[in-house]
Amino acid sequence: MSDFIKAGVIGHPIGHSKSPLIHNYWIRKYGLEGSYEALDIEPQHLEQGLQRLIDQGYSGFNLTVPHKEFVIPFCDGLEETAHIIGAVNTLYFDQGQMIGANTDAFGFIQNIKMQQREYNFSGKRAVVIGAGGAARAVIYGLLKEDVAEVIICNRTLEKAQKLADDFKDLGIVKTAAWDERSEILTGVDIVVNSSSLGMSGQPALDINLQALSPEALVCDIVYAPLYTDLLKQAQDKGCLIVTGIGMLLHQARPAFEYWFGVLPDVDQSIENLVLE
Ligand code: ATR
């Protein structure tokens, strides 16, 4: 039993998490000895709860709402990505040190590269809708891929301005007012919805893509529904589109590799499993 590897996702609440489905699928697929559980810890008990799990021999964790920022002070070290994004979604141990990583930007970019083979980000102009935690990972990913500029458009302009300031050392990051979201699309190559708009139970993202070139790439990080109104509108124009489910699947791959030593593949079966 000594080779048995335990990992899990910590959140509060945690019942909604798709991560156990994803990681347990890979544990079975690669014939590994291990388990991945949903672990509910309240924010005020995070430090003790984490320690208890570490004492029980866990090899690592994913973090989800509301712990991604709260966990930072308890890490012995942070990967650069987690440091710059300001959130940790993965914990692993390296020579006894608990390291915080963030694999969301990798997941976002890798998803685009898988759905639109050899997509070249270099020199492109991108509009990012939203300025929450997901937007931070998206903006970091785009800037690391050498886009020419990112324009953040968010209902609350101050949050967009804060993000633009946080990322200014990585490239050109501008902001646009919420009311301008349709007009700013002239000459834009990439549009990403990183807000919760369009998700089942949320209002649709009310945006007019008329000014957008049919050559543009339109991505949604929302995956329920898989084809959001934004993606349908983009598809009708002839734009390239990228659905959101792959970001969830690809962000899980480096975490799985940290704990289980195998970089898993994203195949159609896992996508179907998660979308069921
Ligand atoms: P996450 O961590 O998943 O990104 P979040 O931090 O709650 O979630 O961010 C949600 C994003 O969706 C924010 O950009 C939010 O805009 P505000 O910063 O103005 O709150 C955006 N959002 C949510 N509901 C919205 C709505 N009805 N209209 C416009 N934007 C909305």
C-alpha cells in the first residue's frame, strides 16, 4: 500500500467540483494506485485542516473557491505563475516544502492550442471580458504568449484598472468601459469571456460582434452550456471558436503530473464524462 497516492480538492462548499471525476478517471486510465477526493474545509479552518490532511499522508491538493488566495500564506514557496496571478489552485510537495502553483493559465492556453491547432498568439490584440480570478489567469496566459495588447472590459471599471496595473510589467494592458464592449471589437483578433455571464442560471453576455472580424478567435471559459450565446454568435459570423470545457480539463493535467508522475491526456471520454 505504500505506493498508494492520495490527493484531493479542497473547497467550501465542494459538492459541485468536477475535479474528482477528472482525476479518478485518469487514475483508472493509467492503472495507478491512488485516490482523489472532494474535501470540505471552511475558510477559518484552512490551516489546521490542511495540516491534518498532510499528516494523513496526502501528496497534494487542488484548491477552489474560496481558498485560492487564502492558502498563499501557508505555502513554503510559490511558483511564479501563482505569485503573479495571485492565486493558488494546486499544492504539491518538493523536498518537504509545500509549493503553491497555478495551472489555470496553462489550461486556458493549452485548450486553445488543442482546439485551434498551431494558433499563434504573437502580435494579436485581445479583449478580455471580466476582471475576476479567472480573468487574471487568462490575461497572464495571453501576455506570456506574447500578444501585442490586452484590453480588459469589465462592468466594474476599477477592477479592470487594478488588473491592468497588476500586469503592466508583462505587456501592454488597457481597459475599456463596459458600455463600449461592442465598439472596441474593431481590429481585435481574440475575444475571451472570462466573466460568469452566459453560464446556466446567469444572464447572457449582451455583446454585439458586428465590429469583429470573421478572422477573429472567440473563446468562452463558461462550459455549461458548452455553446454559449457568445460562441453561437461568433460561429454565425464564421469566427474560430473555442469552448470552455478544455480549460477545466487542461488545468488539471500538470497537477495530476505533480502528484502521480504522469502527464495525462485529454480524450473525448473524459470530456463526455465531465459534460454529462
Ligand atoms: P471568477 O473568480 O470565476 O472570475 P469573480 O471573481 O466573481 O469570479 O468574477 C466574476 C466576473 O463576472 C466579474 O468580472 C464580474 O464583474 P464585476 O467585477 O463588475 O462584478 C462579472 N459579472 C458577473 N455578473 C455580471 C453581470 N450581471 N454583468 C456584468 N458582469 C458580470
